[in-house]
Amino acid sequence: MTANNKVSESASEALLAPDTPVPPAVPGSATQDYLHGLKPTWPVAADLLGSNLPCRLEGEIADLVVYGEVPKEINGTFFRVMCDPFVPPHPNNVPLDGDGNISAFRIHDGRVDMKMRYIETERYKLERSANKALFGLYRNPYTHHPCVRAAVDSTANTNLVYWANQLLALKEGALPYAVDPHTLATRTYDPFGPQIKSKTFTAHPKVDPFTNELVVFGYEAKGLATRDVATYTLDNNGQKVEEQWLEAPWCALIHDCVITENWLVLLLWPFESNMARLQAKKQHWAWNYDLKATFIVVPRRKSTVLPAGWKLGESRYYEWKNCMPIHTAGGWEGSDGKIYLESSRVHDNAFPFFPPDDGRMPSPETKADFVRWELDLNAPTGSSVPDPEIILDLPCEFPRIDERFMTKEYSIVFLDVFLPENSDGSKNIFHGLNALAMHNNKTGNTRYFYSGADSMIQEPIFIPRSSQAPEGDGWVIAMIERRMENRCDLVVIDTKEFEKPIAIVQLPFHLKAQIHGNWVDAVELKGQDDFVKQYRETKVSGRGALEPMI
């Protein structure tokens, strides 16, 4: 097999259906003799990378061990959130629904401090109090215990975004939880209050760096299985300044989006939900091979200049074939008036734990790649879009850009990929994304960082070298899972020499895979002194074995 037709193995190994056995994180650990056949109180607690053990840690570590040198210019915090169930979950629940657990890495003066803390959602506190699972299947309150059916069932486990002096813990089926960015203490639910009419808030809001606005959407915005979508903009104080509502063609899973200077584009995956399925106590989503990947184009502002034929308040949707455009890098408006956007793409269902009603699993020959889509806004709604241009023809995910260029045409993309070969020509057996890529759209050149044997790498973040640095000039940081050692490292890479790290920050234990994470510069956070316990000036007692010399 080539690298391109192994993505189904990624889907089947890293995104397993609830009734599929999960391979242990350490080979052989499930059959170790010293367990004498004893069964654990925990069911498998799988995450999206196939790790089958919970982490469930809270605490802090000051001054982690660093191999190499972390540049002193790096000053801020890498916030990442893990899907980490604290109590044994419902046996048929999916790897998307564990409690949100933040692991934050504050980098300053070449040193790295770490803090971990659960987001204390209503769901988390109810289940901690009961010491057992009270919530059933993902986003299906008909499967929850009757005593919690009216509770907010968000686990706040998908993304962390810093906005309006709040660290927002996001899960797209509900509104945000606000978290203190220094202590990681949970402050409140729904921090933007009654000005927001939507019942949901995307896990992928986008920051426009040129207008200093946060562009937000929510789907199922009026309740379970509704087609209503709310789009709106928050200023840097968290005040709503724009809003438009629309109806999706069906009740679709809308995970990610792109923004351009004037437009918001929503990406619809071919999953569907309906009340009959929920009331029958089935999974919230089911893949539908008759549905198409769909792009809804929405004006960002009432003042947006509309193409000929568009009406005020209108949105349009465009379709391709049945596939899953998972995560976006960015988008821009071309000089030809079209919108261009780039995303990872899987040609089948990448979430087989949400199978179609007939139970079909993804094809073993399914491909994955990274592509550029073209949307012609002069075309009528419902039109088909041309086949996308393939930018990288290999399994890949979690694309990121230098976000100082969000809304504009960019050159540099960072993303996770699978490298089938080592530099010495030996082959890698596919078990997940094992490398980072730095791709230049202008030159077509791609550089790779290989994470190592039996290692898997997670979503990267990019830190500019300075506010005035050229695009893509800076550092990339990502978490690496060392499977054979059952622990993790943070890798720091200088983009000037992308193929090797300048520092590796060693963690003494294993962390659950993050879903998403982001970098927040110290200038934005306004203070970093109290992240871990500090010891100020301490006086010598004079009661030791020797007398003082000074």
C-alpha cells in the first residue's frame, strides 16, 4: 500500500467504533502476568489517538527537564485541552466526550512550567459528586440519568481560545466555560451573557487580526436536531457587533470554518441528526453516504458588498461529493472574486463510531489529503464546486498557519502528516501521524520533521519570532506521544531549520491526546508570576549544623 491509501487504517486504529477493541498503549500491557487475570474497574477510555488509559491528574510541575535550549524570546503559554473522563464513561460513548482537562505550559526565560486542571463543568461536578457516570451518549440527553437531563452536558473538551480576557473552554454543543488563564480555575458558564441568543458556540471561532474581532457561529442553535445556525462577531471586549441567522440544508455537523476579509464559510460534514434517532437513544450523529460535503457562505457584516444577485441577509451553499473536510488552514478572497480555502480531507467517514444507519464502515482503500477548494459566489445556491486542488497527497490533519495572516492569502502551512519512510530508507508501519510538515504554497516546497519511531505527534502551534517577523519565521511547538515509553514530550522547532528540534521538553508521564490547543503570548496574558508556586526571598534560620558566615 502507498501512504495515501492507508488512511482507513488511521480511521480504524485511531478512531475506533465503541464496540471495537482498542490496542493497548504499551504492547502487551493488557496481558501482563502480574495482574493474575484481574479485570479493571475502568472500561477502555479511548481518545482520538487510541490511547486507552485515563490521565485524571491535576497539579503542577515547575521547571520541566529540557534537552537543548528553549529560546528566551518565547514568552507565553501553550494551552491544550484533553478528552479525559474522570469517572468510567458509558460503555457505548464515543472518544469525543470525556471531561475537558487542561494541560498548560508556561514558557519564560528558557524554562517551562506546567499546570493541569479539570474544567469544572456542571457535568463534571455532578458526576464527581455521584462518583459515577450520570451522562450517557454524546449529546443525547435521552440516554442520561433522569436526574441530570436538564443539566448542561458539555465537557468543554475541544478547544481553548483566549478572548476578552477570558480563556474560553469550548465544546460545540453548548456555550463556553470561562477559565482563569493563570490558575486554570473555572469562572463561569456562558461568559458573554444574554446578548448571545444561540444555545451553542463553535469550538473553532476565528480571530481576525486586522479588525481585532472574534467571528463565531453555532449550529443546532435553537436546540437539539434543529437546522438553525447563528453567526455573529464579538469585539475585543466581548460585545456582539454583528449577527445573522440562517438554516442549514439539513441538521449537519459543522465543526470548522474559515474567515476572509468579508465572508464566513462554514464546512458541513455528511453526518445528520434528528429527534427520532435521539429519542430512540441512539448516537447523535449518523454518517449519510447520500449527503455531500457542503460549504455555506455568509457575509460577515451587514455592510459587506454583495455580488450581483445576492440579497441582504442571504447566504448560499455549495456542494462537492461525499467526503469529510475535517479542519481548515485558512481562506482568502481571490482577485477573481472567488473564495479559496484549504482543508484536510478524508474521502469517507473518519468517525466510524458514528456509522450510517446501515452500519457500513469506511472503505479500507480510503484516502486522505490536504486540498484547496474554490467557491464562485456568482453561482446559485446548491451549485457544485469543482474538484479541489491537491496540495499534499498524503495522510494529514490539523493544519495551522501564521495567524497574523488570517483572512489573507498566505504561503506557509504547518500540519501533522504520516511519513511512510525514514531518512535511511526503512519503512514505517502506519499507526498514526508521525511527523510535522511545513509547506510553502508559493514554492511548492515541503519540509518535514519526523517525531521518531513508535511516536505520534499532535496538533502544532506556531509562534512568530517577533511581531514584525516575515510569515512563518518563528517556532513550532507540538506534543509528541512516546508510545513505547508511555509518556510525552514537547518539541520546539525553529522554522529556519525545520528538520530537527532545538529543544525537547520532557514530561515524566503520559498525557491524553489533545483535541486542540493554542498559544497565548505573555503580552496578552498580563502577568505570569503566579502560574506555579513561587518562593520569594527566604531568610536563613541560623539553626543549621554550622554558624552563619555572613
